[in-house]
Amino acid sequence: MTDKTLTVGVAASALLGGIAALVLGLAWGAAWAGFTLSVLWGWFVVPTFGLTAISAAQAYGIALVVRAAHGLRGAEGKGNDSAGVVMAKLFVLPPFVCGLFLLFGWVAKSFV
């Protein structure tokens, strides 16, 4: 009987850990997207259209809205990744992709 309780406890712990990692990963990605959006907005939208600059917190909120709308779409073909691959995508890709966007934006800003 102890083995079943232990197995259920381990399964519940793994499930809660996975949910916590997913929530943290989504917040991590939205934070990077918010920072990137606020910088690129200040570089291109403010001088081009004369709009006011947005703070990193406002851009974070916009990024959360966009991520939520993106997450509401169907997840066709996304169930083939292991948990490790999903976690790597959640924690490694946002700074890498946002860094590339900032690099390309900086290069474009240098020529404007």
C-alpha cells in the first residue's frame, strides 16, 4: 500500500512541478518579449509615428495578451516533444529569439 501512495505522490509532485515550470516559462518568455517590444517601440514607432514610448511593464502586458491569444489557437502536431524539449524551448528560446530581434533592430536603427 505504501508503494501506491508513494507513486501517487510522485506523480502529483511531477504534475505540479510541470505546471509550475510551464507558468514560469510563459512568464519568462513574456518578460523577454515585453522588454524587446519596449526597446523596438522606442527605436522605431516613437520617432516614426510620434507616439509615446511604452514602459517595459506595458510592453509585458501586451506580450501577455499576444501570448494568450497565441495559446488559444489549436496545438496541432505539438504533442510530440518530450518534457525536456518543451522546457528547453520555454526557457532557452525567448532570450535567443528576442536577442536576435534586438540585434536586427539595432542594425536597422544604425542605418536610419
